[in-house]
Amino acid sequence: MKFLSIRDLRSKSAQVWQELPLEREMVITNNGRPIAVISSVDEGTVESSLATWRQVRATQAIVSIQKESMKKGNDRISIEQIDSEINKTRRARQKRRI
């Protein structure tokens, strides 16, 4: 996989677009840090490629939430504590509706 600075993307854009189908993906960097990925697609794969990227992002978000929850110790709460929290939340929502 090829890494490409923003500066190179601007100054050599024609070359980038020529190489992209062969490389398939390129990582765009800013000050040496990855900030984006560009990927080659064709008319037949645009929708499935976007759906796949969205699924990956959703999975990454879930993993991030799970890790944060584990840091807080929420992975060790009992079912009774979970039920209690759900009931508290439901009661609070019902009060707001009234």
C-alpha cells in the first residue's frame, strides 16, 4: 500500500489517479500521520464499496464503545444492576412525557 502526503496528492494528482487502479488503495498523510484512505472503484462496485466502508466504520465504533465501557468497569456489572439502570431510565423518560 502506498503512502502519499497531501502535498504530493495536490502536486501529482494526475499521477495519483493513474496509479490508483494498480495500487487499489493509497493512504493520505498529513505531517506523516495517516488521515485518509483513497480506494479505486468502478461503476459496478461503488455502492458495495461504500456499504463495506460504512460497515467497517460501524464495527470500529462498536469496538471503541466496548473498550471505553470496559475501562469504566461496566463489563463487570450484574444483571440486577443492568435491570435497575434500565428501570431508572424508563421512569425518567415517562416523567418527561407527562
